[in-house]
Amino acid sequence: MRRIDIIKRAGRNLRQSKGRTILTALAISVGAFTIGLAMMAGEGGRLYTNNIVDSAGDKKVITVYKKAVSSSAEEEALPEYSDSKDKNKSSEVKDRSSLRSKYSMGDEDLAKLRSISHVEKVTPSYSTSGIVYVKSSGNGKKFTPDIAVKADRTRAELAAGSLDDFILKSGEAIIPESYVGKMGFASAKSAIGKTITLGIRGGSSWSASASKEISLKIVAVDKQSDTTIFYQPAVRISSDDAKDIYEYSHYKGLSNEYSLVIVSVDDVKNIDAVKDEISKSYTASSIQDARKALLTMVNVAQMALIGFGGLALLASVFGIINTMYISVLERTSQIGLMKALGTSGRDIGRLFRYEAAWVGLLGGLIGVGSASLITLFNPAIASALKLGAGTNLLVINPIQIILLIVSLMVMAVLAGWLPSRKATKLDPIEALRTE
């Protein structure tokens, strides 16, 4: 018999026993539903995680800190503050610098990091402690907000304005949406193009008052988002402006000190190699570390759901075997007649295996179809979890779904192998005698 004829005949045989076929397919569909839903949740979880991580930092950036080395207990003790008038001010500054240098990085560290292969750019984190106040052009009031330096291409959720490649240029600033009203602006959109003025104290004196002012143009207003891991309302300025402020306010008698350094790598694929090299001398971390940790949790949860689905499929395997055995017993005389008419044992075996494959296909379609319908509730799920509009936690991956259905068909064929083998071994004479 031709293969296509055997497949058609298998389908007709199943239609003749609809009730048994549907019940067996439903048993398979339970496992298919669970595994399909796990795959959709895993795909949605990975996409959501990637969105969170992409907004948390630049994928080609490594944050580097000085690796502090513990020394004597005396040095680890908390130092006392001395208000002795006889102590020279410059000497006191040097003592403080000595304590800070244990955790700070200097120009020699920058040179060392620049020499590492695949490092494209090294950007030190300049201190903004020299900023005394921020004055708004909206109402003329002075504020003392947190100041942050935007040193990389980390994606920002914007309420208004725009950023070219998410990088701030010299003379530009970002303010948070929560500052808009307090700074005298009617809305986030109306704040775009306005200015803020930074009051800066000089590094040549110990005065706490501002001795210089610089104006920055507001080019964007950012806001909190459900895809943001770490968000702190702050006035964000460029690395170039931070450097100018640092050089003006830094005490001239001290060498440069940086709390951390941002290392940009030429390609994402080189992140791990560069990080491993940097970690020999410094403490290094990248956004890829957070991505791996979060994806590991998503994958573990997905595998747990797939495991439950696998148990349901294991139970359905015995159901297929039982169904196929009963089918062989009921059609023993039919099998004998087919053999007497010249049908080979191989074709009879194929007939029962194809019947099993049809059952697997039907069960897979029912289970996966039911799981796919759950994706219609994505908006309700996002609302219940208080996620942003348009967030989908259940995402269909067509390739995964097709592979799942094919796998179920293969599983059904394997489950039907023993019954089909029994059918091929039947003696036609004995089979024809069976009532």
C-alpha cells in the first residue's frame, strides 16, 4: 500500500471510534496545554527580562570599582574627627585623601584599563559634590536635588523630549517627571528647551557658597517605568559637564580620584572576556550578569512547569498503549483479512503507528490551541500585576509550538509501537478465526 493510502486509512479508522479517540487525545492535550503554556510564559518572561535589563544599562558597558584589600585592624577602625585648630587644613585634606584612596581609583587605573584588548572607551565617574544648588528657569527657585551622570547609552523611559542614541551632550540635562511641577513648569513637554542653572563652588577655597554658575538646556524628562530595575529621581548631566564641574570644584592639592569607572567594550560578544581580565585587579560587573541571573530564574520556572506537563504526558503514554492494544484486539479478524489479501506486516504496523500519530497530532492541537487562547488575557494579566500597557507575559513562539506538536506525534508513535508490533505478528489464519 502507498504511504498516503495508509495515512488516510488510519484517519478513517479513528473516525469510526470517535469517543475513544477524543478521550485519548484529551489525555495528551492536558500535558500539551501545560507545556505549551510554560513555553509561552518562558518566551514572554525572557522578552520582559530583556526589556528590563536593556533599560537598566548599556549591554556593552562594564562598571569597575577598586578592589579593596583588608589590612590591619587599626586601619579598619572608624577614624575619629579632630577639630584641632592647630592642625593644618591641607594636612587634614591629605589624611582624608589617604583614607579615600583605599576605595578610589586614579589616573593610573584609567591607563591600565585602556590598555586592555577590546576596550573602546574608559569613562571615570566624576564627583558632582561641588554642585551647591540647581536653579530652575521655570520659577527661579533653587533646589538641592540628587545629581547623576549619564555616562553610557542606558535606555531611559521618557515622558517628554528625546535623546540621540540615549547619550547626553555637553550643555544638556534631563530632569525627572516628579520635578516638573516643583520647578515651575506646566508640563513635561513645556519643560523641554528650558534651562536649569547649576551653582558650583570652587576647589581653591573651603567656602560652601557657589562661586560659579553654568546653564544647561533641558532636552528630556524621564520617568519611572515597570521595566526599570533601578530608578532614582535625579537631575542627569553629561560626562563632559561632570568633568568640567569636577575639575573646577576639586581641591587643587589632591590627585584625581574616581569612585568608579565605566568601561565600554567594542562588541557585546567580548564582554565576558574583558570582564574576566578586569576582574584580576578590580571588582567588575556588567548588565549581562543581571541578565543571566534573571534569565536563569525564568528558565528554572519554565522547566518546572514543563516537568508537570511531562508527568501528564507520561500518563497519556499508557493511555495510547491501552487504546492501541484494544484497537488491535477489536480488529483482529480485519487484520487477518488484510494479510490474506496480500497486505504486508510492515504496512499493517504502519497503519497502527499512523493512527497513534493522528491521536498525538489531535491532542497536541487541542492542548496548544487552548494554551494559545490564554494569551488573549495578556492585558488582564498585565493590569493585575500592575505592569505597563502593552506588556505581554505570554508570547507564542511558532517554532517552539511546531516542535512541541511534532514531539507529541513522535511520542505517540513510540507509544503505539508495541501494539503495532503485535498486529504485524498475528497469524492470518488464526486472526480470521477470531469472532
